[in-house]
Amino acid sequence: MFWPILLTLSEIQSINSRRYFRAVKRLFWRIVGLAFCITVLAILISFTLEKKYTAKASLLLEPPTPLTLSTEAKETEPEPKDLTKNGAMKIKKRDISGESYLDFLNTQYQVLASRPLAERVVKRMKLDQNPYFDISKFNDNQGLVLRIINDIRALLRTALPFLPAQTTPKLSDEQMSKRLIQFATDRLLASIKVVPVENSHVLTLEVETPDPSLSHRIANNYLQTYINDDLRIKKRMGEKTLAFMQERLTGLSANLEESELALLEFYDKQQLGTKNGSIDLGINTSDPVGAKFQLSPQLVQQMRSLQREVEINQHLYKVHLSELKSMERLYLLQPWYARILERASQPESASSPNQVLIVLVSFVLSALLGIFLACLNEWLNSVIRSVEDAEYKLSQRCLGALPYDDELHAGRSVSDMLKHDTKAPGGQFFANSLVDLSEGLYSLLSTKNTACIQVTSTLPKEGVSTVSIVLAFLCGQRAKVLLVDANLRERSLAKVLRLPKHQAGVVDILCGTHSVEECLVKNEKLGIQILSAGSPTPKPESLLKSEAMEGLIEKVRDAFDYIFIDSPAMHSYDDSIALARLCDSTIYVVKADGTHYELIQSMQYKLKESGNRIEGTILNQARFAQNESENDSD
């Protein structure tokens, strides 16, 4: 009786998994029905959805070779210390690779999905005048939803008058135009999707609208607008760069002219001439000792400073002029880094709704929902439904289960039910249940010193009398068995076995009006003897607690191998507590899907407090599939 305490964690988890698996199996057809209904509903809804067509266009991105300007002077030319800010500008090319290239692609991806680009497409194609992008037509299509929302708002404002009144400001034509463009831009951004192709320089633009012609026109115009914007930006940047270089070159030209004029003025002032294109400094070079200057050293230094300034300005002007011409050629000959790889064509079939996908997804999700609800119901359920339930929730050994029998509830007697043909519908199924129950019962009787067994339950109408008859019938095949009806209030055993109402029984014996032998009834079909409740009595509890009842049990113990006592429900009366003291053990009957398991536990604890032991439980009126019972019996 202590076997549940010795369960390992893995065994408990196995019991739990089996419990939920059986719950799903029991409700299998309901789950399938739920999934079927939801799937049919999803199909019907999919027919009402607006069909949309997707057009796809591809864009090839080739990263440009950026131009960088540096102020490094040429190594062959000396750099004056006082002209670091006027150094020669050099144009360098820098390759893009690695993370820089990924950054470039991500930037272009964001540009394609940006709002300014979408707004330019809206204005270029006048999409704000298209019915799909027109806010007034959109409100008309959503009229039912908006009407419901507006009705709810009006209802709330009527019920709650203290709420501030909502006023809609009147918009000017310009404001209305901006609002229309803004709404159309939002709809366009919601209709496009930019998808980068893995391991390539290609981006795919997908446009989805209800009009196939509109989808492919938007896709092509969108990419063309992106390329035109890029060219316009590149042209603007080139023009700004060239203008800056031209302005810089103009400044250098002015500096050169100014330095040349200063040098010529110095020549004229000192009356110097030129020989063979060079300046005559008036130096006597034939003097072997030392040169004699016609100019003073200060004038020579001033002249050389002016000459150096002219040379530097000439050099800067030539370098900037050369770089300006090179940059003009680069900007004119630099290739585009974005081009349309594949233009969108008009789609022939709708891309959404995908009815096949809707059917599969709705069926799978609804089936999972059904399984979840079945497991949740099993987890929240507080009644006993299966043998595993009884053992897990009550921590009691379950001897077996008796199925719900429609013929018995239709008025057929228990004796006929136990002897019915196994080839009849449900016959083999019921026979298998009896085999399982008999194995559990014989195992109990062979290991326990049990001769007098009480059969009781928590509440009335749980089938105690039926189970008592079945147990007596099973034991009666091998031993001499007496079945006693101790339910003196309802006398249910006589009703089930259809005994005469005037049949004497326990009450008559305890009152001394009849002997035991006069009250015994032999049932040939079941192979057992029966002692009914007998005449009605106003004090059943006092009779069951009397010494005469104790003497009756002791007397029949000597005459029979096994005695089964049909007792009243525990929750209704204390009769079962009085009988428990006279019996060796108790078999507890639990009606499937009937009684809260915590109430059963409290009644069992009350029974144990009286000194009686519960040898096991029997699940009655269980509803489970026939193949499940057959598998369990195997």
C-alpha cells in the first residue's frame, strides 16, 4: 500500500505524460472537429480578403571608388615652412572592402526604404490620386470598422458628458494636400519590401498592391527614382567640388599676378635688366678674391624673397590647374554604382492571400490549440477520469475500471450484463475490463488476510451496489461468497438485483424476527448468496452499531469464504464508519468524472482514522475507447 511513496521522479513524470496523452487521446475527435471548423472558417475568411499582386525588381549595387583630397606636397618640390596651409592638393583613390562595403550596402538599403524617396515616388506618379493610396477611399473601405468605433465613441461621450468635446480642425487646401501625400507615402512604405540577396551585390524590391499593373509600375519607377536621385546628388557634389577648386584656382591666379607685379616693380625701381632671360644682379664674377655687388645684401635678399614667392605661386597654380582638369575628367567618366539589373514585369497571379498556407497554418494552429485546451482541461480538472488519475491523485492502488454500460442504464439487470455474449457489440470490451478487475482482486485476496470486505464510495449514485455485485460474482467463480446489503436507508441492492420488496434481510435478523438461513437468497446466475437489507427501519445507524450486527458478521464469516458488504456513501452518513470496524478492509468506488478528488481524499482519511485500511479503488462508469482498454489488458 506504500508503493506510490517509492515512485522515482522519472516515473512520476511518466505518469504525468501518460495522463495528458490519454486526455488528448480521449478528446481526439473533438480536437479534430475544432481544427476542422476553424480551418473552414479561415478558408471562408480568406475568400473575403482582398487579392494582392507582388512585382519584383532587382537593383545591382557596385561600390564607387571614393576620391580623397590631401594637402601633401610633392617630395621632389621643397616645401616652404611658412606655406603649410597652401600645400598642393592631391587626389587619391581608396578602395572599399570588408566592413566599409557592408556599411555601404546597409546605407543603400536604408536609403531605398527611406521616407523621402517614397514621397518623391508618390509625387512623381501622383499616387495620392490613386484609389488604393487615397485616404478618402481607404476610409470608405474601412467604413464598417470606423462606424463601429465612432458609434462606441459617441456612446461613451453620451454616457460620460464630462469628457471634453472632440473638434476636428478645418484644414486648408495646402494642409489637405500634405495630408494626402503623407497618407499615400505611409501606404507606399507599407506596400514595399527591400530584400538583400545573400552573398551578392543585389537588392530586390517587392511591391504589393491590389492592381498588378500598378505594382510593376511602382517597382520600376521606385528604382528609377532612386538612381535619378543618386545621379542628381552626385552631380551636385561634383559641381560644388569643382566650384571650390575653381574658386581656389582663381585665388591662386590673383596671388600669382600680385607677386609678379611686386617683382617687376622691384626690377624697375632698382633699374635691373635681364641677360638671356635671367636677371642681371650687377655681380663682378671675374674678381678672384671675392665678388663685388652693385646691390646691397638687403636688396638682394628682398629680391630673392620676391622671386621665391613668384615661383611658389606659379607652382601652386600649375598643380591646382592640373588637379582641376583631372577631377573634371574623373567626375565625367566615373561609372554609376547603381543600375537596374532586372525590371519588374506585371504579375499574373495573386501573391496573397495564400489559401494553401492559410489552410495548413490554421489547421496546425487550431490542432495545437485543441491539444493545449485538452491538456489545460486535464490540469484544471479535479475529478477522476482514468486509472492513472486515481492512482496519481488519490495515491491509492486502482484494482481496475468498469466501463459505462448503456444496456445497464437502459434497465437491463446486472446478472444479465455479467453473462452477456462477448461477441455482442461491446461484449469483448466489457469482458476485458472484468479480466483486469479480477486479476487485481485475486492479487489482493491472495496477499492479504481478507475475508470481509466493505465496498463504499464518497457520494450516492456512484455505483457501489453494481461494483459489489461484480466483485462478488468474480470471487464466486472460485469460492463461496456472500453479498450483504448494509445500505439500510436506500436498500439499493434489492433494486439492482430486482429482489421482492418484502424480502427479509439484515434488519429482520437484527430485530430477531428472522434467522440468517431464512433471509439468504441464492442467485444461480451469479453463483453467490445474497443477504438483502430487509424491512425499512427508522434507526439504521443504531442497528449497524449494535452488538447484534457484530454477531451477524461473525456468524456469516464461518459459513462463507468471502463477504462483500454494500455500504452507504461516506459523505452522507456515518454508517460506513460503523461497518468499517467490523470488516477487514475496504474497497473504495470512484465514479469517473463524478466527484472532486479532494473530497474523496478527505473521506478516505476519515475512514483510515477509524482503523480500517483501504486496499484499493475501483473506477466505475469510465468512458474510454475500446481499443484503449484492450491495449491496457495486453
